[in-house]
Amino acid sequence: MVTSVAPEVVGTDFVGTEAVGTEGGGVSPDAGLAGLSRQERLDQLRRRMAAVPARGEAVAPRPGPEPGGDLSGDGRQVLPVPPALASLLPRGGLARGTVVSVSGAGSLLLGLLASVTESGGHAAVIGLPRLGLLSAIEMGAELGRLALIPDPGPDPVEVAAVLLDGIDMVVLGLGGLAVPPSRARAVVARARSKGSTLVVTDGHWGGAEVRLEAAVRDYDGLGCGPELGRGRLRGLRLAVSAEGRAFQRRTARLDVRPVGSRVEWLPDMPARDLGSGEHEGALARSSGVA
């Protein structure tokens, strides 16, 4: 069945609005912190963190594309990223104890979450109530290792600082805010001492060690010419860039497309090579166009 897609769909990304709960010891989506006092918020977070297994027990460091390379120069381990993104980063992943800024297409953030949780790590997402969990699952994310705090209350930075104590990767949605340099430095120091990676998005955080940006360049399956905007979404092409204190800007063009039973990140391929079949529908549903 062919789905009719409005022209304004072009330019969106695979970011759904599914509300999926967590399993295990994660913080569930309904664990809102609004209305609680500062001490009550901290106590609740610490109680829930006590139920999470020790950080990094099952996370295997991913060897980088540059043997012996070290993003920070102090031998820190890295958290995995989708393989197609590894060549953009000096060590093939995100160094523990650093702050990473992510912007642009939402698939980039979902891919990072999928890689960390699929590899056995634990992640927390703060202040992003419309996170596309269906898309993350299709990329391999393990929800039992993903904590969701869509409503962190008036001070999401404080919530993130607490979670850095026991989570491999903490994703902080800033809601358009800019974090003062003095406070950012304090949180960076905490991330470094705890060996956690803080990923910030939707706002300004000065001094991030790595900056990642993704932009949608093309869709496959939505027709062309007079049929533009009509069809079944089969994949998208992204332009992804990375730059940081220790390396210059690097860019790559990647495909996000169905391969077998899941969605994979692959080097850019012609449209004729894109997958088809039952998983096309899942891609369309996760993008909100079906």
C-alpha cells in the first residue's frame, strides 16, 4: 500500500513520538520530577540509580580506526558509536569523561543511544519528551538499559550532574538554554572524575570537547518530479560532521536504511541498493509519515 505524504514532510527525520517504558532498573518516563523539592529530586534519583548495575560492566571498548590514537591524551576508554560514524572520531567512539555536543537530525542522537545500550552500557535521557524510541529500538537500542526523564523539573543540569555518578552516557536536552561557563566547567569536572560521557543537545554548552552535527540531505522512497512527496519512506541520507579540540572538522555522507530486521548506518549508497519490504513500514511509522 502506498502512503501519501504531504510535501512538508520532506526535511523531517526519523523521530517518532512513541512512549515506551523501560525495564530493569531504569528511570521510567512517568518518573517526573516536577513539583518536588531539590532534595526530594536528588533522593529519588539516587534511589533509582542504586538499582542500576555497576556502570560499564558489559561495555567493550571499540577499537578506533587510528591505532594508538587518543582523543584526550590520557588513555580514556571510549563508548561505541554506529560503525559508519567511527571513522569521524579519532578513537572510533566517544571518550569517557568528556562532553559532546550533538545537533541537527535526530537520528544521530538515536544512533548513539542504540550503540551504547546494545553494547551493554546504560544511558539516561533528560528533558526530551518526544524522543523517537521506536527508531532507537529499530537501530538496536536496549530499553532495559535506557532511563528516561522527560520532565526533570526547573534544573535539568543538576539532574544530569547526579546521573553522571552511575550512568555511562547521559543525554541532556537543554530546551534552548545556554549553560553559564562556570557551571559547565563544574559539570565537565564531574563527568571526568566519574568516567561518564555527557551529551548535550538543543541548547548551547561552551567548551564541548567534541561537536557532532547531522543534516538530512535526501530521502528514498518519497518519489520525484510530479510524484514528489508520495510513496513509502525507505531510508534517508545524512551529512554528518565531527570536530573537536584535538582534531579538525571531518565529514561523511551516510545512509540510514533497513537491513534485514533492523535499521543500520551505512556508507552512502545509490537508491537502487536500499532495502525494501516489511521494514519499510516500520521506518515510515517511526518518522511519523505513515
